[in-house]
Amino acid sequence: ETGVTQSPTHLIKTRGQQVTLRCSSQSGHNTVSWYQQALGQGPQFIFQYYREEENGRGNFPPRFSGLQFPNYSSELNVNALELDDSALYLCASSLFWIGQGNTEAFFGQGTRLTVV
Amino acid sequence: ILNVEQSPQSLHVQEGDSTNFTCSFPSSNFYALHWYRWETAKSPEALFVMTLNGDEKKKGRISATLNTKEGYSYLYIKGSQPEDSATYLCAFNDYKLSFGAGTTVTVRA
């Protein structure tokens, strides 16, 4: 059973550019959620995908968008990058929708995005 | 925005000593509380998912209790070891995870 993997591990982008981050779910997991962790803060929920549909969104602007594919892997896209988007982006997968029962979320190691 | 607070922000513990720290969360509309351990350069590791008031869970030397009526959870580390050095995160589950900022534990040999 493979764990959650994210790519790339590090990324440097220029303000105004667009970026795509990728996440491979743990085998058999149909739910993926994305989190942003800025320095000194806990991870902040961006959105969750359940069986390829967005199922909950945090307080992030529309330039943050995502996709979940039939194999349940996922992408996070951020358009018009701003300096404040510099953060660690974490992806988590779970066997069920996070609101269902005692569902655990399993995290990847994250992608460190730096916007200059 | 849910207010999940953890205290203290950091603590230093002598090897062999026991310690505990707190996560406070809204007491209304409780669904579940998650605890994670996050070591540097690794993925956050799930420790516990707690759903019932009065719940106590244990994993090795680490245990946690839950009080949903007053909105807090304690995490205990018994006989701390250097490998326990990590940031411990709690997350309130209201159909998404709302995290606290974490308690960073450093165990000194």
C-alpha cells in the first residue's frame, strides 16, 4: 500500500504566474483535501474533492482551483500568484469523505511553494 | 472561521519526563477531533480520531482525552524520548479539518 505522494517537493514561481501541484492518493482512497500552511500557522483548509466533485471549500479566492481524476489523484491550481501564496501545500487522502465516521486523513509531505 | 487553539506553543522536556498539552475547540456542533504528530521533513502522522465525550485513546506512550462539553482535549506523553520531538497538531472536524497552530515538543537527552 503506497502512501500519499506530492510533486514537486519544492517550487519557485514569479508573481503573476500560474502553478499546478499534484497529489497521488493512498490506494483505495476516494477523497482528497488540500491545505495551505503559512509560517507559524496551522494548515488551512482550501477544498476537498470526493469522487471527483468538489465537496467543501475554505476561505480561498477562486484563483485557487482543483481537480480530482478517476484514479482519485488530484491537482491544485493557483492562478495569478501573489507573494502571500508562498507556503507549504499539503494534500491528504481518506478512505471516505472526511465528515463520515472515524475517517482518518493521511497526508503527503507537502510542496513548498515560493513566490518571488 | 473556527477557533482551534493549542497551548503551549512550544515546550522543552527532559528525557524520561512526562508532559501534556491542550487543544481547545468550539463545544457546539462537535463531530470529531483529530491529533497528528509532525516530525520535521516528514508527513503529518495521524495519532487519534476522537468522537465521544470522555473518550480516551492510547498509542504506545502517547494518550489523549476528550471533553466535548467544555471543548478541550489533552495529549499526554509518558516518559518522553528524543524521538517524541515533533509538532503535535489537533484538528476539529466539522466536515473539514480546522487545525490549531500546534505544540512543538523538544525532548532533551
